[in-house]
Amino acid sequence: MSHETPMRRKPLVAAAVGVPLAIALAVLLVRRQVPVEPGGPSIAKLSGKAATAAAVAPPPPTLAGLDLTKIDVKDQGVTAPLPDKRTAKLAIDPALQRVAENVMSMHHLPEATVVVMDVETGKVIAYASHIEKGPKRDLAVEATAPAASIFKVVTGTSLVENANATADQRECYSGGEQRILAHDLVPDPRRDRWCTTLGGAMGRSINTVFARLALANLKPAELDATARSLGFGSALPFDVPVQPSAARFPDDQLGFARTAAGFWNTTLSPLHAAWIGAAIARGGEPVRPVLATDIVEDGKVVWSAPTNLAQKRVMKSDTARAVTTMMDMTVSDGTSYRAFHDPKGRSFLPNVAVAGKTGTLTDAAAQRYYTWFAGFAPSRPIVLPAEAQKDGHEPSQPRKVSFGVLVVNDAKWTIKANVLAREVLRAYFAGQHVPGVSAPRTERRERADQAREGRPPATSTTPATKQRRQRGS
């Protein structure tokens, strides 16, 4: 029999993401113009003029016309063009950007996006989109992909704030691996033979636990308020327009429970995913993302962007800690354990705790397989070995980064979002000189080493191409 920690209701005053009333009204109009498709949208179905019309948060006037499909990466810095022969210097780290682009390219991902953000300053240090076939698009600001189980982070936040849920409370369950049916929502000691904590349910993305808890302890208005406080329904302030992420809650109990667990009715942009990760990492206080740091005209800097722009608190600090504990389970003992450890159980990021969440959902009609990995790292201070000390003092801790990574595969695939995120995080923490973390090998370097040493191709650290049926995780 399951043991459930008592959960008491208390009101939640949702902290809205600070946008003017006019923008909020515009969001409503846009959401009527671009409805969420109940069958599951394809990331490619909203582009060009439609995507621009849906993005209602205006950038600063000085950045109007910034073209992020033409990012130019050089060793000395990264830039993007502006109208009138002006140039924007970007906060992007050239080495990190190249790794992200290289991994997406070498695996021939149909569509993929990587956003990495410095948690303290809001500077976006990696911002890469890959489209294998077709014209370039800035996928990071498109919110047409289903949020999938990333939405469990929203539901977990709402359970903590509205129902006093804790990461270590014990829940028993059955069913719900690929879909949730009405009988899955009814606790039954005879069927509920598997038990875990709420943190374990987050880490292993157990749909039934979140569906049941939401149905029993949350009103749709409460979950909607949490979603809105976490930016759903509003366009994030950014250097280019951002399409608002959407959340719609059906009136029926089964539909509400399915939505709370991450089955359709919600969409998310990769930039928004990174923003949520930063908000949790900062104890519930988000920061405005900043990509363009300077504008150069005729060789002179004519404008510089402010950074460290904290925004209105979106959750209590205690809530952020509880949700972090839940998200830590994803890599330590959950759906991303295999992605972050080799076959012998050795971590690719030794001593680096990663708070993350996977999301997987299939649009069978369009043959699109959406996978997400979002969160932040390190989620705890890194324990450095004694030999890393200098003059008896430990070196400084690496800066925290948040990330939103999306991969849209066809039926046959090579890697999912968590492996792409892992490789980018390896590059970041290796660049921060974290002991034991090695940078990923690039395809060019691997081929050169093979040719020089006369050896066959090495076994990849990523899964071989497979055809799999994805589930809502």
C-alpha cells in the first residue's frame, strides 16, 4: 500500500512574467490566429511570416532586424548582421557554438536546436539551429514543438507550491508508460505494485504519478497560474521576437491529468526551456536572456546591452530547491542515466551534478519524434580533488549554465536531445577545466586520427541508428 505524505492546500499568488498589458492582449490575439494543433504540431509547420506574426515581444529598437540565421562564428568572436551595415556582437562562445553545430551536423539531425545560457548574467553562450534539409530558420524562438514531459517541471512546481508536495514523498502506481487511460488514474493497491518518490517519478518521467497527483491536488486554474508564472502564454523579452509557449487545459478530468503529465496541449520554445532552467537555478528569480552584447557601426561600438537583468520572482526559493532535487534524479538514476554514463557506469561529467528533464513525444501522423533535454548544471557545488587545489585553495567553481535542447527526428534516428546536450555540456565543463571532464571528439578530428593511425572507426559513445517507437516521457 502506498504511503502518501499529507498535502495541504494553500493559495498561490502567481507571479506573472513582467509584460505590459498591451503585449498580453496581443498574445491572446496571436493565440487565436495560430491555434495549437490537438494532434501534435510539427516544428516545421510555423515558419516565415507566420512565425514572425506569432512572436509578439518586440526586441529593443536598436536590435530590430537582427538576423540570427546568419550567425558568423570566428575565433575572435561571434557576430550577426543588422540593417544599415551594422553588426551585432554576440555573447556566444565560439568553441561551444562549434561543438553544438558539429554534433548536430555529424548526426544529420533533421531539426535540432541548442540554447545555453549563463545563469548569473543571462548571456546566451550557445545558440545553434540545424535543419538538415530546407532553408535556415531560427528554431530557438519557435514554440511549435510539444513541451512533452518538460511540462512535468511545471506540474511539479505547482504541486510543491499549492499542495505542499515534497521530493521524497512516496507514491505507488501502475500503467501510464505510453498513454494514460481513465483506470490508470484510480489508485488500486492490487495493481499499484511499483512505488517511488516524487523525485524518482520526475527522474524516470512516470506519467501516472504526475497525472494522479495533479488530478487529486490541483485545480486547472492553479496549474494554469503556475504555467503562466513560468512564462507560458507570454512572449519572453529577448533580442528577437519569441513565439509564446502555449498551455491549454481540457475541461474533462482525463484530459487535464494527461496534460499535467506532459501529453499534448502544451508547446515550448528552446529559449523558453533554457529560461525556466535558469529561473530554477537562481532560486526562482529568472533573468532576461541576452544574446547581442554590442552593436558596431563603422567600426565603433554604438550600443551595449545591459546584463544581469533579474525579472520578477516566479517561485519560492524553497520550491526551486525541491524541484532541483527532483530534476537531479533524471541523470543520477532516471531517463538520462545511460546518456550521461558509459557502458561501465562511468560519468561523462564526473562530479558535475546535472538537474535536467527529458521529454519525448511522437507525432505519428507527421512521423516526427520530438525529444527534449532541459535544465541546468552544476546543480550542486563541484567537489574538486585535493590535487586541484593551488596553494591550499580550491579553484573557483565553474559558472552555472542552463540549457534548452530540442531534437526532432524521423522514424530512424541516431541520438536524442539528452546526448546532444551531454556533448555540449562536456565541451563547456572541459573548457572550464573541471577535472575528469574531456571535450567531445569532433568528426573531423576522429577521421584524422583514424587515417593517421591506420585504424578502423572507433565505437561511438552515442547509440547506433535505430528505429524506435517513442513514448511520452
